[in-house]
Amino acid sequence: MSKGLLIVVSGPSGTGKGTVCAELLSKTPQLAYSISATTRQPRDGEMDGKNYYFLSKEEFERKIGEGDFLEYAEVYGNYYGTPLGKIEERRAAGQDILLEIDTQGALNVMKRCPDGLFIFLLPPSLPELERRIRGRGSETEESLKRRLGSAREEIEIGRQYTFVVINDTVQRAVERIKSIMTAEHCRRDKEDMINEVLEK
Ligand code: ADP
Ligand code: 5GP
């Protein structure tokens, strides 16, 4: 069995990563989501152990010290990190894993896991990005300004990713990511597929 894919999705806050990843997961039962840890407060409806592992700053810093994270970053004044968990063991068993993380974290994963598929989710335009963040209604005016202020810089980082996917509609963005996954499986599994046919 060939190794599972490590799919890393990033993009500016409000571009629709959470929405697109949730839809992708619901349509792709063989894909496992890596639940991140964070020190930010849960939003309405978010659950510990489902959306994030919500930790105190002290707990998070202890875990950093113990080497428990594949990567971590400070984003808008809070820590966010990917628990190492058993990511490599699960991939070795053929499991595809999805990480939804910020660009600093993704650049670190590029160094540690260069075989990852790095997908940058792009909003159709900057005014549409602002409409989406405002529409979500989760940010204070100050936090919204901070997020919009760093959007241009973050989009520049998208140039370093393997793929860019525009989130114009959720369905189209999900289809694009699914196509990337299918193409990548066809490429990486070619030896196994050929051997299987020849051995039959
Ligand atoms: P992120 O996880 O990147 O911060 P969210 O998934 O929370 O972004 O989406 C931000 C807002 O934009 C939400 O209100 C969501 O419903 C909306 N949204 C996401 N994708 C689209 C889309 N393709 N078209 C219109 N609105 C969208
Ligand atoms: P939010 O607070 O809107 O849920 O997330 C803020 C930012 O943190 C988003 O860009 C999100 O992708 C990023 N993020 C979520 N989990 C992780 C993680 O484990 N590591 C890193 N580096 N960023 C993360």
C-alpha cells in the first residue's frame, strides 16, 4: 500500500478554509482531519476535540517543550499547532490526512514534510474577502482590520505552494481539491497499480 497524502490547506482568514474543508471531509470519507490545538477562545458552536483542542497558554507551552507539535505558530495573538499525534504512522498505513493551518505553519511543514501537497485557497477578490469576514460576524472591528491588513502579504506567500485553488463557490473549490487528490494518487500509486495488475 502506498503512503497516504498529507494535504495542507492555507489561505487568508475568511477565505473559506473551514467551510471548504468541512465540505471536502463530508464528501471524502477516506480523508482524516488533523484537529489542531489553540489557545484562542471557542466561538459559538465550536466544540473541544472536534473543531480544536482548546488549551491554556501554559498547557500549550508545556506541549511545545515536550515536542508534541509537527508545527505551531502564533496567529493574531494566540498559539495554534498541529499535534504530531501519529501523522506519519497513519500515512504509512495509507491514510490521507488534511491539515488546515496558517501560512507560517505551512512553511514549516514544507521543510519537515516536503512530500506534502500544499494548497493555497484564494478568495475571488480582496473586497469579497472582507465581505466574508464581516458576514461571519466573528471578529471585532480591530481583529477584522488586523486580518485584512495581513491578507495581501499572506496571499504573496501563496506563490510558494504547490497549488492555488480559488474559492469562488464552495462546490467548485471542493471539486478542484478532490481533482488534485485524485491526480496525486494516480501519480504516487503508479508502481503499486502496475505491480498489482502484473501479479494477477
Ligand atoms: P476561514 O476558515 O478561511 O477563516 P470560513 O470558512 O470561516 O473562513 O468562511 C468565512 C465566511 O465566508 C463564512 O461566513 C462562510 O460561510 C463564507 N464562505 C466560505 N466560502 C464561501 C464561498 N465560496 N462563497 C461565499 N461565502 C463563503
Ligand atoms: P481561526 O481562529 O479563524 O480558527 O484560525 C486562525 C488561523 O489559524 C487560520 O489561518 C487557521 O488556518 C490557522 N490555524 C488553525 N490551526 C492551525 C494550526 O494547527 N497551526 C497553524 N500554524 N495555524 C493554524
